[in-house]
Amino acid sequence: MPRSDNHSDIHLLKDRNMNALVRQNTATAIASNAYDPFAAAGDDMGGTHGVYMKFNGNSGEFTYGQDQDELPEGTELAVDMNSFRRGWICWKAENVVDEQMTRVIDGPPKQKSELPDHGPYIIEGDKKEGWVEQAAVNFRSISDGKEFIFKVSSISALRALGTLLKDYGKDYKNHPGELPIVPLGTSSFMPKNKQWGKKYSPKLLIKAWVNEEELAGRFGDNASAYAQGGEADEGGEGEADASNYEQVETVKTTPPQTKAPTTAPRAPNRRF
């Protein structure tokens, strides 16, 4: 009898636990909300609002957009947990050649063994090509209404999003009709290879909740007017460009430069 793959078993268990947080009552949520075919079609075609937000693990900075404008620490963002998606991104010659992402409410992502092979891949030193795990979620500023798409693949950033998902799962039933609010924060750590210097990871802890309809009305839009969970944005940053992705904390070897809104998850085609 072949030996079981302990790593695969652990990964599968993590998948099940994470998805259970937001999938357990999906059917109830869908039944309680009218299906919007226009929103669904827009989602399939990749339509969404928002610009890419990045986190730099070497400096601890959050930035967004083509000009890399900074989002100060403490900036409060509402989280569209319904947009939370997990999966994989494939890199080759420092370019994105493929992405396979699945919203958590739609089920677990594909296993790595199920992904297409875009090899051969170069794996030497800091250059590592091929498929890596990725997670993404959409945010909205509660002060000015800007919308952001946050994609991460570093271990520390994946852990930060995992913590956010767990915190949400513990408390969302106590906040019907509300979205969680997280202030942008950071924590620092020293990697095993100390010549890399101090590194940073994002900290995204729920501090408050905001009424979904109230937030939408504050900026003159309708909470159900958009398709959600897409990858592109109307500012032209939706292409597979490495500049749109997180700057991970394990790349440089030099010192750095100085709850669901109902008692069950929302229907898949609502956004903020």
C-alpha cells in the first residue's frame, strides 16, 4: 500500500476548514436574494471596479495604482468577503502566464496536480518559475469610496488573509447586513537568513463593522449595481503585468530601502 502524503492531507484539511467558514449556508443566502443575470454575466467577463493594491515586504508599504500612491498605515477599508478567492498563479520569465482562481464561496481551488503544465521552468537561486499559491480579496475605502483589488502570494501575506478569514467566520453572524472594516497595519520579523534584514508582513484585523447599504449610499451607488469578484479594473491595470502583484518579502538579499452581511454568506453577484 502506498504511503499517504502527509503534506497533501494537511493542505486538503486547510482547504476544507477555510471554505467551511463561508460556504456552510451559501444555498440559503442565494435563495434569499434575487439572481441578477447582468451581474453574473459581468462577473464572467471579468468586469469590476478598482485598482490593484500591493504590499511591499521589504518596506512595509501599501501602495495602489500605476503611480504607486501610498495608503498610510491605519487606513480603514471595508472588506468584500464575498469576493475572497484562492488559487494559483504561474510565473515564467518574470511574467504571469496563467492564473487559476476560485471564490471561496464557490468551493475549493484546484489542486496543484490539476493545473496545466507551462514548463519548462527555471528554478535556481532566487529565480523560481512555475505555479505558486495565491489569494485575493476586494477592499473599499470607507473615507473616499476607492476600491482596491489585493492579490498576494507570499507566505506572510497569505497567513494575514487566512487570519482575516478566520476572524470573519467567528463573528459574521452577529453582524447581519454589515461588512467588516480593517485598518491597514504591519508587523515586522527577521527571516532565517539575517543578511536579508528586517522584513514586514501585512496585518488585517477586524476592528469594526459598517452597514453595506449605508456604505454604498455614502458614495452615491447601489450595493447590488456591480458584478463582483473579477480581476480587471477600469483603469487599465487588469492585464497580467508583474507590476500589479505583491512585492514579496523573500526576494531581495540587500537591506530594505529606507462578517457576512446576513446570517449566511451573500449571494455571489453582489459587491459592496
